Amino acid sequence: MSGAIAKAFARAKARGEGALVAYGMAGDPDLPRSVDVFAAMVEGGADIVEVGVAFSDPIADGPVIQGAAERALKAGSTLKRVLDEVVPELHRRCPETPLVIMTYVNVIMAMGEERFAKRARERGISGAILPDLPPEESGSLRATFDAAGVDLIPLCAPTTPPARAEAIAKDARGFVYCVSVAGVTGMRAELPADLSQRLELVRKASPVPVVAGFGISTAEQARTLSAHADGVVVGSALVRAAHTEGPQAARALCAEIKRGLKR
């Protein structure tokens, strides 16, 4: 596990809190102002920042993040520009906060596995999440990322059978991202009743922290899940807040979620 990611979870645990992994879209509304959004999330208490890189066919994302991706693409966001312009400035402003790229396999392949891994590490990226990468096809990419010092963070879906989930967890890097609901990203009024059991199963098998994501948007949901996970991911609610009300709204929502993560 990346030293920066491990330290972030350790710091949260030492404070008696679950970790908050906050997602935003690089380039929404444009590249410079998206840095302000990410920095505001950290000011609000985000322990790790997921830097979304727009893709034209975001199959894992719901309407809120799809809209953000469209705005980012129109603003000229590319993986190269995110790594060269957004990430260094964000790393300068928030040097203690681990940064994780979240995008799709085609975006990485277009740049080249080794080139991406090297550039990402040089710019201060600690890990990457690729929701459309099947575990069975991740070996080569994981080896390339391992060599560069970038964690390839796996996902476990609600439909993942227990034995497969345990296998994914045992070989995880960074943290395990447990997808809390079937379908795409987006706010949910209620989370599945069996989610806590699935989180506990993965947590027992995993050598790295386990977080729950997709559908989490309130402090109460975060509080419920923090008893069964090491942290939560909040994405769509933050993207919507930043888009409609600006960076300070994202900061306020992070602070609210963090209050729910106190144990």
C-alpha cells in the first residue's frame, strides 16, 4: 500500500474517525477552478481525494458525474492536462493528502500503461481506480503500477460472490472500494440491508483498509457504514454541491460527512 494512503487511514483512525475519500471531476467547471474544489474538500476534512478524469463513455457513472464529465471535456480536460496542470497544483496546496486518479481503462491505455504510471507517480499520484477493469485482466497493469509505486485499487461489486470478493481483497493495493449499490453512481435515499455483512466479509480478508462507495451522501449514512468499514467514498453529492453552489458547498458537505464518521 502507498505510504501516503496508509498514513491517511492511520491519521483518521488515530483521531477516532472513519476516513473520507472525496471524489471530484478534474476540469469541472474548468481545470484551474477544479483545483479550488478539490482543495475545499480537503479543507472540509477529506482524507483522500479521488481526482476524476473525464471519459466520453463513463459506464459506471450516473447523471451527476456524467454531466461533470461532459463539462470537463468541453473545458479541454485530458489525462495529460490533469496530470500536468491539476495534480501538481493540488499536491502543492494539499501536500499531505493522497491523490488517487479515477478513470477508465481506455484513458490509461491511450497514454500507455508505463508512461501513465511513471508520470502519475512523478506528479504525486498515490493510486488509481479503474471501475471497468476486471480483476482477471488486471495482472499486467497492477505489475506496472507496482513497479512505479502507484496502487491499483480494486473494486468489489454488490453482485461479487463471496469467494471472489475475498480473492480480490487478499490481493488488494491501497484500499478496497466496496460498491454499496448495484447500478451507477448517484445519491440514494437508502442503502442495501446486507451491505454491512458484505463489508465485514471483505474486511476480514483484506490486508488493506476497506471503504464503501456509490450512493453515500449524508452524515447518517456515513455513520452507519463506519461501523463496518474503514471509511466511505462520497462523489455525486460533492460534485452536485460544487457545481450548483461552488467550492464552499463541497467543503461544508465534507465537514458534515466527517462529523458522521466520528466514532
